Amino acid sequence: MNITSRYGDKRTIKDMGGGCYVVEGPSNYYRVASNEKKVTMYDFEGGPALWVGGELFVGDSKEGLIIEELIPEPTKNGWGKVTVIVKDNAEDNSWR
């Protein structure tokens, strides 16, 4: 599934199974916030902004999946990528 940032850049959401999604796409920069234990927010340039406890909307669903965990991944310059674990399936880590 693709979504578009406010600047027209495409972000791809891939369902990896087991409550795991990867969101990635072109982004000149991104912001990350964390506490002493884990990443709590990941914000692409122009969106989407994702945060633990927030919702990830996938497909035509009007109800978002609750974000349990965010795992930023190293990428080349000009690209952002984050793995998103949703609450409903956070216990199923078979994708790891």
C-alpha cells in the first residue's frame, strides 16, 4: 500500500505478517524521539508521523492498528525506513 506525504513523496507500507509492517520512502530527513528504553516516535519529512500508542492505518480500514513498537532502520541518505509492530499482534514475533 502507498500513501503520499504532504510534499507528494510516496511512502510504502508493507505487511510483513505477524503484526509487523515496514514503512519506507524518500525523505530528506526524519526525526526520532526516544526515552531511556525505546524509540517512541518516528517522523518522516512531510509525514507520516508515527508514535507508540498512535494508530497505523492500513488499506481501506477506518480503524487504525495501535502501534506498540517502532524500530528505525539504517538507510542511505534521502530515504527513511521504520519497522512498526502493532499491538494486536505484538506477541507474535515470528517475522524476526
